[in-house]
Amino acid sequence: MNANEQPAPPLIFDRSRPGRIACSLPACDDVPELPLEDCIPASLLRKAPAALPELYEVDVTRHYTALSRRNFGVDNGFYPLGSCTMKYNPKLHEDIARLPGLASLHPYQPKSTVQGALELLYTLQCDLAAITGMDAVSLQPAAGAHGEWTGLRMIRAYHESRGERRTQVLVPDSSHGTNPASAAAAGYTAVTLKSDARGLVDLDALRAAVGPDTAALMLTNPNTLGLFEEQIVEIADIVHQAGGLLYYDGANANAIMGIARPGDMGFDVVHLNLHKTMSTPHGGGGPGSGPVGVKRLLEPFLPAPLIARLPDDSFDYDHDRPLSIGRVKPFHGNFGILVRAYAYIRSYGAEGLRRVSECAVLNANYMRSRLSPAFHMPYSGICKHEFVLSGSRQKAYGVRTFDMAKRLLDFGFHPPTVYFPLIVEESMMIEPTETESKETLDRFIDTMLQIAWEAEHAPEKVLEAPTSTVVSRLDETLAARKPILNCSCDY
């Protein structure tokens, strides 16, 4: 530091002590050391050393290990987050994705050196097309919402190729929030469709909404309420007769995989959330993968390149796609996620995938049946892989769904999705997935029943929750806007 420079600000890290280091670097070799000014422009050099913590390695290790124990995930607890399919992912598939021949590839390697990887991608394209009932699949999109945007761009390109300038995308009021957002991002106006009393698409409202401006209807089946759209064929006919296309949001594919196919229902384009359905741990913004499948009429518009099998059974990149909407992601998507999905499909096979969905649906209906005496169920009948209950009964005692979600933390459970879908008062959306045991489901159910009892007879317990966690109840708006971050951690 020069004499005229100001000293570094005092360290604010609680456990830092001057002179402590957590690494031991080898001595420099014989390569001459150049002055920093010769490597970095003077304007970019620091005027004072960075105020970094000084700690021993053991302190750093204990700090981050302690923080990791406070984190919650499917490997250490039940995660019934409705619409997100937070299920346990087999570690076998993690091992496969880490095989050197897959994990160490470089995207710029000559194609002759990556034939195995290209074959894997080609096979996965074919598998996903067969599972969804589509004719062709692109693996490029990096997430579900990215897949939605890609699908809508193809829909736009299709209509424009026919000389049509359609401006509207129909979106049910129970849809995922990404649907209207993706429609807007693709340049469309989102038009909301009201659900009927059963929580399904209102056919009369649909007939009134479709017209020459309708580009598409975005729908998932089962829908976000966990209900199967029984009139899906008629819905598809109404949209198609108006000249629109049908888009399938694949977030709920865990309910129908191996049982029903969107392509057979009349959908023209579909995305899948591989990170939800096919063996990739997710949350916190990533990682993800949202492949898009299309019927034949949209195939020319798929992102390029696709992976193609040549007559000599080798594999190459198919760039000769003049109507393609272009590349939507560098290279071929999130390759490691695609490897896990390939391993997932190979592990289960056709019958195994069907069994996955059957068990997910069975678990959801078991939980719904046992919870129905204590909570209001806004929709009757059999659900699919998830269901929505209402905390309206408990609200009468001054206890909101938000309070019950906080109380679940005291019992070691991650809360379900709350206040979504918006059309259900005090909603709580629960998705048990297929990977949980009956004992885990019963423990969660018994806890929910206890909380319902507390809401009526001892509401203060619920209103004060959580009381057993590291941090008690926060003002969540203030915490998001003015977070207090430091490296304090009790070991």
C-alpha cells in the first residue's frame, strides 16, 4: 500500500483474526513475475486490499458445514411443494452423470470424438417424443419457462408462415404464473379463461374467447388444481377449429407419464420439466431442462440444430432447417441434466414410468382422503398427483394458511405451496410424489391434523410458529428488502 492510500476498512467478519490463513500455496516456479500494472490496467487495480476474512481452514469448514445443516432439501426431509415435484432423485443417476466420458466432454470437441454423447441425445429426443406423443423434440431449452417461450415462438412462426398475425394466447385462471408471463415475453396478449365450478376449463367461456386472434391455448393436464381435464378432446377441437394451437405445460407430467400422452389429447406442442419429472435435484433457481416436443406441423420451426442419425448410423448436427426459429441456448441444452433424464428412462423402462405416475396419484389421493375431514376441499372427486385444500375453516379461528405453513416447520416439514392457485381461498397445494413411504405420508398427515386441532383449540401455538427453528417468524417483506447477512454461525 502506498503511503497516501487509505487503510482497508475494518473487517466485519466475526470470526476473522489477522494473520490466519486457510490455504497453503506452493512457491512460485521460475516463471518471472510481472508487475500487476503490466497485466491489468491501472484503472482496474484496487486502491486498497479487499476486506476479506482471515480464518483457519477448520473454521471455514465448520462454518459452511453448519450452514449446510440448516438447509432443507429432499435428501433430509419431506418436501410436498405442490406443482414443483420435489421428489427424491436416485444417486445412481448422479453417478452416471459424473462418468468421465460424459462429465469431461467439451462442447467444441470434433463430432467424431463425441459420437456416444450424440447418440445419447438422439435417443433421448426419441424417448421424449414417444412419452409425450410428439413427432420431434428439441433438447435446447434450459428450463420450463424457457420451453414455454420456445414453444410460443414456434407457434408465432407457424402462424406467420401462413400469413396470419394472431395476437392472443388463452390462459386458464388456474395456470402456472409462467404461462401468462411467457405469452407476454413472446409478444402475445394473455387472455384469462375462468374455470368452472369443478375447477376445469369452462367450455362456454372457451367458445366465447376463441377467435381469429387466438394463437394458442396454454394448458396443463392434469391442471394446477391436480384435476384431469376430462373434456380435453373437445377443448382441442374448439381451439383447432378457430385456427389456434394447443400448448401443453409439462409441469404436471409426473401424473400421466406412461399412462396418457399429450399428443393423443390433441396438443400440438409440449415442454417437459426434466428437473421435476426425470431425476435432477432442483430448487433455488436451477439446474433445469425444458425440452420441447412438437407435432409434424411445427417440426420445421424447432430450434436448430437437432441431433440426426445418418445412414451409416453415425450422428451429426442437423443445421439445415431454413424455417427454424434459431438457436435458443448454446450447444445442446444442459447436458448433465439430459444425461440424468436418459439414465432415468433407461432405469425404469416403459412399465416403470407408468408405475411412477400410478404411485404419485395413489399417494396424493391417500393424503387427500385422510385430510378431508379437517380441511375444506374445494373440489370433489379423485385428484391426480397433487391436490389443493383450503384453510378457510381454520381462518374462522384467526389462523391463516400462512400460519399453518409456519407451524409445519416446527415438525421438520417443508411447507406445501401456499396461496396458489389464486382461485382457491387460503389455498395449500400438496404434492407427495411417488418416492415417499406410507410412514412419511402418515407422519405429515398426523401433523396437519394436529395443526388443524391447534387452530381451533390453541391458536396461539400456530400464530407464534415457528419456535424451534434457528430463526423465528420474520417480517418476510422486510427480510427480502433489507436482509441482514453475516458469517456468524454457532457450531
